[in-house]
Amino acid sequence: MLWDLIIFKKIRSVLGGDIRFMLCGGAPLSADSQRFINICMGAPIGQGYGLIETFAGAAFSEADDTAVGRVGPPLPCCYIKAVAA
């Protein structure tokens, strides 16, 4: 609580002050990085996977999913096939 009042509140105010959800795409976040951003921003950060740069996402974290270290379920419009190498 003390760190939130001293430091993290100022960071959130620079970004508008009312962050509800953040999404990261392009490279997977480690569980430690995702947890750190959750603490600093006071909002969950989700991950996306599947050519996010071209808006062809395949899987996204849901807004109410607080787990770290995974990208979430496939979108209903995508077929995902697991192949053993």
C-alpha cells in the first residue's frame, strides 16, 4: 500500500489514471515480468499470440483471467493444431 501511494499511483496517473486492462502481443512475457507489471500498474496484463502485428490473433488472455505465464484460450474464429516435432 505504501509503495502504491508513493510511486505506482504517479505512474498510473501519467497513463491516464484509470487503467482497467493491458494487453501485450509480439513476444511472450515471462511470469515474473507479467506479475511485476500487474503490481506496478494495478491492472491485469494479458497476453496475445498469433501474428498480433497484423491483427491475426489466435489466442488472447481474457480480462478476468489473473493467471500469469500463459496466453489464454484460442479465439472462436481460429483453429489451432498441435503438432509434435
